[in-house]
Amino acid sequence: MSQARPTAWWRQARNDLDLAVVASNNGFHAQACFFATQAAEKALKGAIVELGLVPPHTHGLPKLVEVLEQQGVDASGLANLPLRALTRMTVTSRYPLEDTAPMDLFEPSDSEQAITTATAVLAWVERLDQGVGPAPLG
């Protein structure tokens, strides 16, 4: 993985979230869920990069939050978000399950939840970056 600057991670996270909204608005709910997961993942990885670390090779959002907490970041603002559910969408939104295409598994409520969760993650990371929200402890 390249050592991209945190700003590059943030810009791509924002772009992925924008694409998730466009996809959802046009009935592409599996794709909206996938790009919402990508947005949240890239935002959290950007926060990890900002701490001077190389983010782990994982799509698991709870794992990324754990890395931030291990660095002393108060991630309690993320505790009530359905990050595990969003993580599960990473694979199920891309690959067929037996003879069922992902497009047949997702509906508007799924993409709405995914986008809402990703939006909350991006807002949390933005507050962290601006120093007005949770900050590294100690």
C-alpha cells in the first residue's frame, strides 16, 4: 500500500460517498452499499495514516477503529454505528451468492443505511482532523 497523504484518503472517501449517493438515487443499491463501505474504510484509513501509521490490509471497519483506539484516539463517537453490518456489505455487494446477483440482494433501505453510516464515519473523521471532536488521548 502506498504512503498516500491523509488528504488523498479523505478526498477519495468523499468521492466514494458521493458516488454511493448517485448510485442509490439511480436504483443501484448494491453498488451504493459497496461505495459507502469504501468511503468509511478510506476515511478511517486516512485517520490512521495521519497518525503516521500504515493502515492494515483489511476491509473490517471495527478493526480500523481498534487501530485508532490503540493509538489513544477516543472512538466512542463510532460505538453506536452499525460498522459490522457495513463491513459485511463489502463482499455481499460485489459477488454473486450461488445464483443470486448482488443487485437482487439490496434494496433502498440498505443503501440508505449504508450511506447514513458512512456519512457519520466521515463526519467523525473530519471532526477528528479539525481537532474539535475526539482526539488522541495523552
